[in-house]
Amino acid sequence: MNRDPNGIADLERRLQALLEESVQRVGGRARSRLNQARHAALAEAQRADRWHPRRRLATRVGRPGLWVPAAGGLTAALLVAFVLWPHAPRGYPPAQASRATAQDLELLADRDGMELMQNGDGQFYEWAMAQADASGQPSASGAAAQGKAHGQSGDADTGRNSG
Amino acid sequence: MPAASHGDVDLSDSSKARCRALSQFLAGVEVRAFKIAQVALRHEDDALDAVQDAMLQLARAYADRPAQEWRPLFYRILENRIRDMQRRRTVRNRVISWLPLRAQGDEDEPDPIAQAVSDDPQPARRLEIEEAMTALQKAIAALPRRQQQAFLLRTLEGLDVAQTAKAMGCSEGSVKTHYFRALQTLRAQLGEPLA
């Protein structure tokens, strides 16, 4: 079976080579400024590390006066957690639920994906399946292809029917 | 002695190792990040500013995160920065369009090193590559922003689909569609580049 039926992998290789070439040609002035920026960032990281609360705590951890407020803070945190716990929503954890909602909204807004699924000439499916084969894992697009085969609107990500 | 003195507080061995790792990471991504910003902003100095801001922000806020998270985080920050600069530029252009014409000679001086005559032994081939690169950069710049992002992060930076999705703040399926669309458009515009 041809793993690159539409020549897409070949196109990718060529484009990648051209982009690599353009990276090699980045001039000395830009490289010099990037070097300076990197050093500034590292200085910033050291400064942030020095003033990081955890780090400051570590430098004081041997001092006896530290333990009293720390124990007080821990007690307060436990108390707050105890008071709030029964009111936590049931079902999905909040982080997971909000992520799922965000993804749903994105899918509904993804018209590109819809068009590719519904009006495409099949290239996208072939490519997506080849990608999934190459990675050895089922992909979202692979699932989309299966969905289409069953007469559904397709990819959970890109082909969800918004209408 | 377990820690080296650095300013008023000692830097531990783990902090020094983290700084070294961060330095290596930044050195590894900086030129590609610059190219990505340059394609999006079409201006070298703006692109350098964007990369510098992204580096600073990563170092300031995320240096203590696991190193494998840095790459998508860095590109997420860079994309936000690029978007901010594009918005600011749009506003600035609107304001400038109301002002009298700028004086001639405001443009940046050409870089003398870039202008120097090349002693390349294969000028014809180089010219061919040069033309192909120019055409590619124009075609990428004309792509819709999300397609451009997906294409550059996947092809130039080599992020996988999951990392690209994190960097773009969207689902993996969306990355695939944006990326595939970009490839289709580029093939339609460029044919078979440097066949």
C-alpha cells in the first residue's frame, strides 16, 4: 500500500528543506540579538528563582520562627477546604469539564474541518489515516474516517455537526 | 559546599542545572522562533522583540516547570506576543493613515553584510533556492493565521500534533485540519518547490 498516495509527505519534505535553508541563512545581526535576548532571559530566570517563595522558604527552613506561621497557614487552609468541600459540584472535575466545553465550542466553530470532511475529495482522510498508521496510534482524524464510513458527520474535533 | 554564591542568596546545584537546561533549550529554539515570528510580523526587529519577550516571559514565569513543557509553552507565549504586536500595528497604521506622509529616508539602513557580494561557487543554484524561499515565505505569509501557525510549528519547529495543539490552544483535530489546509494551499500556489 502506498503510504504517500497524494505526494503530501514528499511535499512536506521539500518545504521543510526550504525552511531549514532559510533558518541557516539568518544573518549575524539577528543571531547576535537572539544571543543577547537569551542571556537576558537567563538572568531573569535566576532573579525569579532567587525571589521565588519556595526558594526563600528553603533558605529559611532551619529557622524556628518560621514554623509557627506555617502551621497556622496549613490549619487555615485545611479549615477552608473542609468548609468548601461539600459544595463542590458532582460529576466531572471542574478542570476537565471546562476543557471539554472549550473543545466543544472550538469544534462547533471549526468550519474548515467541516468543509474538509464533507466536501473534500478524500485526500484529507487518506492523509490522516497515513498519519495515524505512521504513529501507530488511532488519531482523531482516524476516528473521523471511521465516523464517515458509518454515515456520521465525522471527526469529534473537526467534523461535529453544528447544525 | 553544596551551593555557589550568587548575589545575596546562594544558587543551589539544582537551580544551576535548571539554568543550564533553560539556556540549552532557548539556544535550540531561538532561530526557528525568530523565523516563525518574522513570517508572521514581516519585520525583523519586531520579530526579534517578540522572541525576546517570549524568552523573558518563559524564564520569569515557567522556568520551574518540567523542561518537556517548555517548548509548547514558549510557542504559546510567542504566538500571544505576535498577536499583540499585530493588533498594535493595526491600530498604529490606522493612526498613521490620518497623519501627513512620512518624510523620505525614514526606512532602515540596509545591512552592509547582507549587501556584500557572495563568493558562492554555485550562484545559479543559490539563486534558484533564494527564489523558492522567497515564494514560500510569501505564500506562508498569505495563509490564514491559524494555518500559518500549524504549518510553521509542525514543519519548521518539528512539534508533534499534541504539542502543536498545546501551543495553539486548540484540539489536535483542529491542528490536523489547519495543517492539511496549509499544505494544500502551498502546493496549489508553489507547485512542486525545487523538484
